[in-house]
Amino acid sequence: VSAGNGGEILSKLALERHNRQADLVIGIANDLLHETLALDLLTPYRSPVLEDIPEFLHFDSSYHLLPFNYGNFAFNYDTQQLENPPHSLDELLEPRFRKSLILIDPRTSNVGMGLLQWTIAVYGDDYLKWWELVKPNVLTITDGWSTAYGLFTEGEAPLVISYTTSPLYHLLHENSERYRSLIFDEGNLAVIEGVGIVKGTEQLEAAQQFIDFLLNEGQLEVALTNVMYPVNATTPLPEAFKLSAKPSQTLLLDPELIAKKREMWLTQWREVMSR
């Protein structure tokens, strides 16, 4: 059953605390780790398959959430509309990109929140200056990724916030290299999505077996369905994945910092963007 983004999944789990409707949750990302552990909704499980998963992807040392796929946020561009794409967040502020960006609201979207956190990772306390300066270059801010990416592929604007792996979809399903992702000089923010077992489940053994499968035999299907990177280093991938651009520098924010300042960041963002 789909319950929306990571925040919506947590809210649903909290509401169902005394009337559990699920045995597993899939899709809670690393930036919600602090809130997830504080709610005490999951039971830990250290899968033996974790030995095949690189250490940098183990974002929860308590094993309440186990990584199952990952990627990096990136601006994607349309090669038929843009010959000289930007190479940094700073370059996105140039006048030549006026009304060229499709962004997503961080209050309603993980991808939108990813860009907000990315600017904080790069600019620190000065992140709001970037948002103030980028406004003339923004065509629209959508509520979710599907709307934003749909406008992008319809040719409404040449740049959209998405993932480094998004162009793989077009390569795999349309045999098209029209859309590309941009690796920025300052690095690209990473997102690691996790799977966990709901506390109190009566299907504990089956849930553990499913996680083992998801992190092993199921990894290729995860990669192809989600168009993200599998966490298991032994997963054989189609040639297209080797053509995907990978950041030279991966950025991450501390989950405790995110939990402490998330609401403040969103309030400040709204104030800047509504002026």
C-alpha cells in the first residue's frame, strides 16, 4: 500500500501505532532518521546481506532502517533546448537562465526538500541568498516531482530538479539520450532510502526474509523500477547504468541537524519565496 513520501509514511505509522496495518515500511530516507527513531515505530534487524552493502550507505547504526536504494539530487537538462548547461548552483543564478528552472516545493516533496538541503550543505547559513537570487530564473514551483518532471519533458523549461539517475529512464525505455543530469562542481546531495520492520508485527520472520530478498535478489528489480542505484555492490546492472553520471563529491547533512532545523528552514524558505 502506498502511503506517500517519507514524512507521510511516518505520520501514517504513528496514527496506526495501536492498530498496525503494515509489517514493513519502504521508502523512509536518511534525512528522516532522527524523527523515525524518536517515534519508536520500528524494530531493528541486522540483515546478513548488509555485508554486501558499502559502509557509507549504512545510515542507521541501530539497524531500524536498512538501505535498499540510493541516488543523488541533480538538475536535469534538455539537450535540445540547452547547449551550454550550468556546472554549479552559482551558475544557475546567471541571467541567461531566466524562467528556465522548474523547482518543487520542499514542504510537499522529498525532492523539493532535497534541493533545500543541498543549498544548505553548500552555502550554510547563507543559503537564503541563493533562493532570493534564483527567483527570476524559476518558471514555476510545483507540489510534486511528477508534475515538475512532466512539465520538463513537455518542453516547458530546459532545467528541472530531479536525480542523477533520471535520464536512465529515457535511455532504458525510450532509447533516448536527450535528457542529461548535471554533476555540479560543489557536489550533489545524496539520498539513501531505507526499509524497516514495523514494531509489533506478527510476521517478523517473513518480514526479515523479505528484507533479505530486497537487499539481494530483488536489487536489480529495485534499480530498474525506481531508476535508482541498488545498494548491493554485487548487483549486475544493465550497461545504461554505467553511462549514468556520478558525482565526484557526495554531500550529506546530519539527520539530527535536519530534525532540529527543518521547520525553521521551511519557514524561512516560504518567507523568501513569497516576497
